[in-house]
Amino acid sequence: MAQLPRVAVLGRGPTAGVTVFALVDSGLDARLFVPAAAPARPVVTGAERPATVTAAPTPAEDYLRERGLADRITRLDGDGDGDSGIRPDDTRPVDTGRRPFDLRDSDQQVTRWDVVVVTEDQVEDQADRAAGPSIGPPLFGGVFSLDTDGVYRCGRLPGSVDGSVDGSVDGSDGADTVRLADAQGRWISEYLRGRYLLPPRSVMLAAAGLPAAGPASWLRSHADCLRASWHGRHRRPGRPAVQGYLRWLGAELRRGRARAAEGGYPIPVPSLITAE
């Protein structure tokens, strides 16, 4: 029987904490990995040995500790040159075309994970440096990459109406950020547990605003209406974009659950990690 995948979540902000909580609450083995920040500077006082400055807890760590999930937190090691401690396995299984990820923590212990979720706060932190697994457009629903297997994104709305760049989350009090991260985290969980199946690639391409193979103009037109509904063209003044997106996501989950039931609930990303 296929085993459920182990999930590593990268991030420092509240989005990462919310994502881990949603995944664990849904029954997955998930853990927060706090990527290495800039190296701590030693403090020298007289003839004493240098003392390393310990970084303060991140919002993601605080969020999980408040909910009794302190045992789901790991800090990654780094060399200060943009190395976040991620070591993808070089022996990628040729039959699946994807690889588990090796992550090295601050104690030099290495653990292996089937799936990596890159949260929005981690994407922003790495905007100017190449560190960790990257995930870019096209993204179905702002989460699932059409080109990268085993790496997902969480905490950001899909592309703007014209398909240019991903959209920011409305809501200065952070409530919309929490709602979005929780919904997307549970969407990923439904998929990894086999309770939801993604639509055909042509549909995902159309929803991402890209040409699909074959005649699919009706799909692209339908996708334009969906994206417009959560990015403002069809919403009333003051209605947050997240609300429209969550309405779309609810409908997509119903469709995907029907696809999973018809297919016998297969595990789309079974674990490749074997017990040693």
C-alpha cells in the first residue's frame, strides 16, 4: 500500500506556521523548516571566547508553539551565502522524475522529505538570492506547478487578470493571509492524501492563462472569468480578493474530490522514503 508523503514547509512568517498546522491537522507528517538567515555575528568581550548570537523565534515558530506543535519545528543550517541547508538527492528515481529532498538542520542532522512547500514569506526572503528549491509560474490556483514535481507554493493568490504576476493578499490585519494559507494548506493536504485529484493539464494551463494543446479557447475564456472574480473586475468595492478566490477553490475541491472518487482515490505523490 502506498505511503503518504512527508512534507517539509519552508518559511519564517505566519504563512508558514498556518500551513504546517493545516497539514498536520489534516493527518500528514509535516514539519516547519526555518531557513538560515544571515549568519549571526560573534560578540567578543575582553578575553572571553566569542559567543554566538541566537536568533529570536520567528512568527512561524511562535504560531506553532502557541498551538502545541513545538516538536514540529527545525532550524536549517546555512553557510551565509544563500545556502538554506537544502540538499536534493542526486539519485532521482527515473520512473517518477522527481526526487526526495535532504534537509540539514543546525545540528548537522539530515532528514529526508518527499515534498517541499515554499511559503510566500520564504519566496520574499529569497527574492534576491538563489537558495532552496524554486517554484515559478505557471501555477494552478497559485499552488501547483505544472513543471516542478514535489514542490508547491502556499500563501499567495494566483496571477493577476492579465496573467502577469501573482497577486498580493488583501487585508492589513493579516486575517486574509491566515485564511488563504489555511485553505491552500488544506488543499495540498487533500491532494497528497488522495482525496482530491488535479484536473487535466490542459485545464490547468488554461487556468494559468497559458495556451493549451489543442482547441481550448473556451477553457481560457472560463479561466479569465475565474481570475477576474478574485482580482477585482467583477467584485463589489471593498470585497477582498481572497473571498472570491476561496469561492473558486471550494468549487474546485468539489470537482477534484469527484475525480478522486471516480479514480479510486489514488495517492498521487506516494512516499519514496524507505525505512532504514
